[in-house]
Amino acid sequence: MNAPTLPAEATAIDRAERQRAVVAALSAVLPPHALLWRGEETTPYECDGLTAYRESPLVVALPETEAQVAAVLKTCHALDVPVVARGAGTGLSGGAMPHRFGVTLALAKFNRILKLDRVARTAVVQCGVRNLAISEAAAPLGLYYAPDPSSQIACTIGGNIAENSGGVHCLKYGLTLHNVLKVRGFTVEGEPVEFGSDALDAPGLDLLPLVVGSEGMLAVTTEVTVKLVPKPKLARCIMASFDDVRKAGDAVAAVIAAGIIPAGLEMLDKPMTAAVEDFVHAGYDLTAEAILLCESDGTPEEVAEEIDRMLEVLTGCGATRVEVSKDEAQRLKFWSGRKNAFPASGRISPDYMCMDSTIPRKRLADILIAIQQMEAKYRLKCCNVFHAGDGNLHPLILFDANDVDQLHRAELFGADILETSVAMGGTVTGEHGVGVEKLNSMCVQFAPAERAQMESVKRAFDPRATLNPGKVIPTLQRCAEYGKMHVKKGLLPFPELERF
């Protein structure tokens, strides 16, 4: 990404020399087992969940204490070496992809839950703690951590902070930002920094919303204080079938318009339903063009009333079949299909590219129909699953990465989805981040002046731009080339491109 433009032989020599210098410097602050640089050792760190793009890190550092994190950052800053922080590597936009001439700062060993407070309803955890582990630890207190991305069994809270992750219950309980009180970590210079506080407000500027979702570009997170919420007394889920995707999309808008905020409101199209039903046997209706999962939680009285109201709305919008979970086992079965949408897609295709855009709820059917047309255009299949309640799309484009032409068509397909979402009044990302995957699409959504403002924020925290460089904010040159290419080819004739 940011590698110098040198001949291949010169680049290899330069990289080897830099590697020796960095290993020597880091050996002074880390024990031998905490440094990896040989090829076979660094291969597992070449990519995150976006496996289509890979790069070999110069060195991988595996610190075990905050003092070691600070020392690594100070050493790299003194050498002017880029640093890319990494958690569990489950990200889907290439946010943790290494820098060829940089250090990958792997924080997996920061995996301790430091404190659970029943009265304050908080948990203090290290950045490498798995999302689901927080709820498991808090369960004896009758509490849990609400954000529940599908990868929660593996993804870490530090990665959730970087991407502002959501999950199937984010409609009612909010994203990561809404469930975090404080983030501690270090600047690129290795200086300690803290965002937010244990109280409801923090002195000075409120920078917590800035660092949550900053994709590891502003600081390295090491410790997080999260909010915990009481486990609801009861939860029930409706599975509603529709014979037309537009009816299903309209039903989502109608539920919200009726003043109902479900605990979860998810949508799967027919191809995705077939894939997950064959995998987990969740009891989905395979004849439906789309199904909705609508959940209510709270007291038994609240749940009964809300379920009745949702059933009335769904049937009024043309649902051909509705089924309410009879017990907790069936509710979890309904959700197991949604939670396993990604691995189910992996069973039917060598590779898939998971997109992540958002649109106004009223345009759900429009984007599904547009994606169906794109399938013919790019000659690739696509399974669709949505956080329908907040308009967050997760189309999964199926392809074979061993076929260069298929990979190219998948990239074009993905860009088309993202930029069609922008044209419909949405954004290019909801919770997976920009990383390297959506750099070109950022050129379409944001004008040069807007991107310059983003760059100024980045420089305020990282003047040399060595912390996760080459991600999120595209260069002016990149956007100019992208705009000219698309206007010339007429691939995406959006008015946004006219400014290039």
C-alpha cells in the first residue's frame, strides 16, 4: 500500500535491512518469544477476515503488558516505522492488514477481564477479551454485554471499538459506542491516553465517539470499560415469511413506523435462507422470497403486548406465514440461522466477499432488486442478510479467489453495491469499517474537503501518519484516478463523480 516505488530487487534488499534494524531495536524491549519475523511465523498475520487482500508484515510484536505496548510504540516511532494494531483478525474490511514495511502489534495476549461491578453494571476488560466472554462472565450477576456481532464467539472488544461493531440486537440496545464508558490506550508516540470516564460525562472535549470507530488510526486500545445490562426476563422471536421482497422491506418500515423498537429485526433473502437452513436446520421457510426475524424482550407482559402488535403489522403487510418461538430453545434456533449466515455461505462457495453498507429502511426492497440485477451484470451469485431495523446490509458475493477474473468481478460487484447504497441516500459502511476494501468508494461518498477534514483529525493524533497508514482515507490522487476511470467507462454514472 505505502511501499516505496523501487525496483523489486532493491525493495527486497531495503526491506531486509529494515527488518534487521527493527528486530534489533524491539529485541531490547520484548522477550524473544514475543517477536516473530520469519516467513512461516508471520504467515498467519497476512490478512484479517478479508482474505482477498494479503501482505506480509515486517515484524509481528506480541506484547504481554501495557509497558511493553508503550515500549514497542516508542521504538517504532523513533525508527519512523508504521504500526498496525491487530486483535483476533476477524475484521472484514482489511483494517488489520499488515504494512509491508511495518510492525503488526498483535494484542491477543491482553485477554483478561479485570473487574465486574454488579452495582455500577460495568465490566473493565482488556482489549483482547472476546465479545461473548464478557456476557459469559457477567451471566452469574444477571447481566450481559448487549452488542452481539455474528463473530462474537471470536472477535475481541478492541476490534469492536475499532469498527464500532453492532450485531443483531443493536436496533434496541445500540452499537459499541452506546455501550462503552471508557477506552484506555496509547498514542502512536507511546504516551498513555484515555477517552471517556467512569462517570456519565468526561471533563473537556468528549473524544470517546471519535476513537470508537476510528479503525486503529488514532490510538492503540488496551483497556475498555463497557456497560452491562440486565438479562431480560423473557424474549420471544417471530419468524415471518413473505412471497415478495418488497413486501418484506415495507414491513420493516411499517414496524418502526408503528412506534415499535424490536430487540432485533433481521431480514434474509431466499438464497441466504436456503444456505443457512441446510447448515443449521433453524426451521426457516424455504418457499419464502424473504423472511424477517422480529424479537421482543422484557417482562412477560411487555413481550406479549409487543408480539401481538408486531404480528398485526406483519400480517397487514402481507406476511404469508408467521411463527412465534414457543420456548427459549426455538428462539435460539431461529437466531442460529442468522448468526451462522457467514459460515453457511462458506459451505456453498470457495470464497465470499461480505459487503457492509447502510441505506434508509424504506429502500430495502430497492437495493435487493438492484443487487439481483447486478448478479446478472457481474455473473456472480449473492446471498443477502440485513440488520433490517437500521438499514445495515451484509450482501455476501460468492466467488472463487483462485480465478483472477472472478475476483475482479467480485470487486466491481461490491463497489457497485456500496455506491448504489450511497445513491439511495445511504453510506458505504455500517459496522465493518472502510479499511482497504472501501477506499475507492469513499471517493464517491465524500468530497475532497470532507476527506481533508478527516485527514486533519488523523494528523492531530498521528502527525507522521504511521499508525495503520493507507487505510480509511483515500488520497486525492487515488480518488482522481478512480473517478476518471468510472466516468470514462460509464460504470457508475453517479453525479458525485462529476467533481473529479
